[in-house]
Amino acid sequence: FEATFALWWEKIFVAILTALFGLIGNLLAFVLLSRPRFYNSAAGFYMRALSLSDFGVMVGLVGNHTMRMYQVPLHWNVYCKAVIFLVKWLMAVSDWILGAMCLERSVAISLPLKSKQILKPRNNRIVLVVIVTMLAGYFGYTFEAYGSANGICRTVSMAYPVGIRTVVDYVLVLIPAFVIIISNVVII
């Protein structure tokens, strides 16, 4: 009984520390990277976007965890759908931002003379808009697939089968992972 009690407190302690450091750290990173010195750099642009998306993930996870921990029944279906959409979408956005940032760095290092023509702030913004829009369109399925059933947020529709959805979700994580690995190999 004591080990279970300690483990329960350890989980809460780690969750609180992660949330505090994650929320505060991402806000501080955004503020720091918004200073004029970093504002116009490609790395600063991607890191600001990454800190915002990670902050959104932390807010969504803290909200979801709090609802589950205190067993608050969900009578508002929109909250359930919105939290699942935001967490899934922003987690994928974070992965793709890291992939885009690594790809941008590998192009800058491997093609130093041509990189000035290719890597412009406008192109970085276009890449980010495409990433955000593409992933928001894909994760729109959460508004149909998830909902509140008996006060618990869960899958309520099988219009988009779970097996296919899981594979596509993993592929959307693996693509930027491979881009990161390949980009780092190119840099080396």
C-alpha cells in the first residue's frame, strides 16, 4: 500500500514539475527568441514556432490530465474534441517544425552559396503555413471520431477506422524523424 501511495505522489510531482517547467520554459524561450537579435534568423523563427506549439501541447495535456485526475465528468462535448485535436495537432506540428528546421540547416551547410537564394524568411513562413494547414486538415478527423460518452472523453465514431488512423498518425511522426536523421547525416 505504501509503495502505491509513494508512486502516486511521484507521478503527481513529476507531472507538476513537467508542466511548470514546460509552460514557463516555452514562454521564456518565446520571449527570448522574439528579441531583435534572434528575430530575423531562420532558427529563431522556427524555435519561436516550436515554443508556441509545445506550449499549446502542455496546456492541452495539463487540461486533459486535470480532468482525468479529478474525474470531472465532461458534459461539454466541444471541450473533449478541442483538447484532443489541439494536442494531436500541435504535437505533430512540433515534430514537423523540428524536421523543417533540420532540413533548413542542412541546406544552409551543404549548399552555402545557393542557400541565400533558397532560404529566405518568406519561404520559412510558407513552409510553416503549409505544415500547420496540412496537419490541421488531417487531424480534423478528431472532431468526428472523439467525443464525450458517459462523461468520459473517448472514441465515439469509427467512420475513420482506428487501424488506419493509427498507421497514418505514426507515419506523420516518422516522416519528420527521417528528415531529421537524414539532415544530420548530410551535415556531418
